[in-house]
Amino acid sequence: MSLIKRKLILLAMCLGIFVVMLDTTIMNIALPEIQTSLQTNLTAVSWALNAYTIIFASTSIPLGKLSNIYGKKRFYIIALILFAFGSILSGLSQNISILIVGRILQSFGAAIVFPLSMDLAISSQVDSFKRKAVLFIGITQGSASAFGPTLGGIITQFLTWRWIFLINIPVVITALIITVAALPHDIIHKNTKIDWLGSLLTIVGLCALSMSLIQLRFWGLGWQIYSLWTLFVIVAILFYIWERHVSEPMIDFDLFRNFNFNMAATTTFFGQFLLVGFMVIMPTMLTTLFNRSAFESALLVTPATLMIFLLSPLAGMIMRKIPVKYILSLGFIIIGMGYLGFSTISPNLNYTVYIICCFLIGTGYGFLVGPISVMSTMGFKGSLLTASQSVIGVLRQLGTVLAVAIFVSCLNINLSNAKSNSLNFADSKVKTLQINTNQQNSILRNIDNNLNQHGNNTKNNITKSDIMKRKDQLIDESYNATIQDKNLNTETLPPRAVYNIKKNISDRVVKNLNSLWEVIQQIQNYIKKQYIQAFTRLYLYATPIAVMLSVVFIFIPSKSKERKRI
């Protein structure tokens, strides 16, 4: 095979992996726009996101296995066509049902493209270039999922949400043309039997696990979640028993005898968990609490994606000089530092500190991505190589699902507590005002309604001008009440007396309104602080996870041959 063809194949694989990984995160920031456009609720829209993740995670292993039997090139071409058709259907959808169907088609294509991209990229290169091919694919994977929210925000702001799907078409067409033209037809097929029962158990088990993690924040720890977890455990046990005795297993458990693969698998899952925890929560906080647009929020997470893109190849290259466990340990501790920094965010956002923390998150994850790609492929060839990438793909998706489930569920709990604390604080402050009980209750109802309707959105905060708008009305009402209570005749009152009455009333009303404004300010500042802490506590609580992983990797023994420097 010529050098040009080998480079073209690598380019096609990078383009394929780019679009399928991009679509795991690009849709998140556009969910409100999609909800409004399709006139549906957020729960329904979220299923367009969930469908992609669940099917991607649950079918990657069996579809990767089938591609080894029936032809990798054929399956790769079919996958690209499926993904393109799903993208068109999603982008042109006029209702939520069509959007979900489009996302399902995308996910089946992605489940094939993900494992085969690494496999075909490696097998098409000469030995001296295989390592670089692995790094290129790995960098593309990490960069695509990291750039998703940024690109999604830009597209949503300047085009429409439909283009987050339609933008895939030219990329897929390019990859398809290159694949048809450059990828050889004589790729070796593996004549083996299909483990249909193993495939079914894989799909059922991963669907149950993914569904439980996604629905946890909606259903809570009820019978539905426990039923799905029980189903997953039963299926996992049956799968393990079956796979240990079947002649052609769906997953070759020899994968997990490889020390480097186990490190890659662990790093993939937890690295994705920590990255998605940042990518999911931070844009929401910037939009709702700091009044940033979707585009601005997307740009504000760009420093992290930039560092991932820059440092992934560096981490992959220095593996030959530094034991990989130290690189992974460094990556997790740097992510932990970023998380700890985010936990200190206050109502007066220090953008310098924020950007430094973004750089830390991107730097830490960059140190993980490069080594993952290399370690997950070392010592594997043929079907075992495809299987290794299928498992890595599944773990990446499960890390994503778990991050969304845990971070969003905990955020909802924190926001509920923030609302309760805010209402209690407001009640104590409003009762100090020199106004009647009906007025106090009216203010508290308005605060409660505002929190119910707008959550933690600070765009609807009351201003001093809003308070003072009622000044003239209150003065007139109080003046008329005073005249009526004292049975005064305004026609016979001397002008000086009228002036003094109105002035006294005006001074009292202004004093009360200023007191009200001071209380409203205190309440609004308290509410914003409470809601910011609802977000930042998530990063504080997750920091020990990164630190623990860093310590674990430092103390991993490295005595066997597989554990020496790569």
C-alpha cells in the first residue's frame, strides 16, 4: 500500500471518530433551543441525547464483533451511511419523535465507527507509524468530545440547533469517499461463529445499567432503579458464566489480563467522568448565574478543550521516557486542582482564576487521553484489537452517563436545598420590615414564584428602580387613607398642612422602600450565593475522587514485563 493511501486511510478514520465523538457532547448546550423549537418538554428532548448514549454503549461490542466476521470495510461504510442518514433526519426533524429516531440511527453508526476507526487506522499503517496512528486517533477522540459544547454553542448562537447535526454531513461524505477509494478490500475476515446469546446479554445488561443511571435523577431510588440494577447484576453474572464456557466468546477476557489495558480502561472511565462533570455543569452555571449567553458559555470552556488538544500528543510522546503510571497520576491530580479551584467560585466571578482552572482541567485530561490510546492497543491485533476498542468505547459512554446522572442528580438536590434555605432567609428578613402581614406575604410569594419559574436565573432580579416605581402610588394611597382616617376635608385644609402631610408620608414611604430595597438586596445576594454553592459543591465533593485516583496510580506496583516503561 502506498504512503498516500495509508495517510488517507488515517485521515478517514480520524474524520469518522471525530463526528461520532463530537455528537456525544455537542447536543447538550442546545437542549433548551431544541425544546422551544419542537414545542416539547425537556425530559422528552433529553431522550434524544440519552438514546445516542445508551445504544452506543450497549451495541458497540456486538457490532464490533460482527464487523470482524462480515467485513470491516463493509461495516465501516454502512456505519458512515447510517450516521449520515441519522444526522440528516435529526437536523430536519419537525417533532421530537423524528429527532429521537435520527439519533438512534446515528448511535448504531457510531457504535461501529468507534471501535473500527482505531482498528483500521493501526492495521493500515506500517509498524514504524502504528504508534503515531494510535496517537492521532486518541487525540481526535479526546478533542472531539471536549470541543462538543464549544462548537455546539457557536452553531446554536449563529446558525440554528439543526446545524449541530447537519454539519456532520460534509465530514461523513469526505470520510466515506476516502474509505471507499483508499481502504483495501482484502482485509482479513475472521471465520467464526456469532455469540448471539452473549450479544443479547451484552445489550440487555448495558441498556439496563445506562437506563438506570440516566433515569436516577427522575425516578430517585425507587423500585424502578433497583429493578434495573438487579437486572444488570443478574445479566452480568449470566454473561460471565456463558462467556467462560462458549467457544467463541463475545468478549475475550484475556483483555483484562493485560495490565496496560486495565490501566487504560480505568483511566477512560474516570477521566471521562471528571471531564463530563465539568462540561455538563459549568455552561449551565455560567448561563443561569452569570447571565452568559450559550455562545459566551461555550467560549468560556474553550481553554480546557484547547489544552486537551495541545497536551494529548505530548503525553503520548513522553510515555517512553516516564513510567505511564506517573503521567496518569499527574493528570488526575491536576484535574483535582482544577476542581478544587472551581469550588471557590463566588458571586463576583474572578475570570482569571476561572480560566486558570479551565486550563488545569484541560491539562489534566490531556495527560490522560494520549496514554489511554496507546495503552488500550498495546499487544492486541485483529479481533482482539477491535474488542479492546469496543470495551474502551463502552467505558467512555458509561463514564459520560454516570457523570450526567450523578452531577445532575446532585445538582437538583443542591438546588432544592438552596431554594429552601433562600426562602427561610427571605422569611426572616421580610419580617423585620415595617409593613403589614399581607404585604410581607405578598413579597414572599413573589420570591417563591420567581424561584419556581426561573430557578436560579438571576436575569429576573428586582432592581431599585423596580422598587421605587410604586413610590407615587404608595404616597397617594397613604395620603388618602390618612385623610379618611382623620376625617379631614382637603378643600378646607391649608396648602401648608397638605404639604406637610404629604411630605411626612413621602419621607416614610421612601424610608420604607429603601429598607425594602436593602432587604431585597440581602435576599438576592443570599439566593445567588446559595445557588452558586449548589454548583460549586459538586466540584468540591468530586475533588477527592481525582486525588484518590492520583494516589492509586502512583502506588501501582510495576514488576511484571507488561508494567515496564512503554
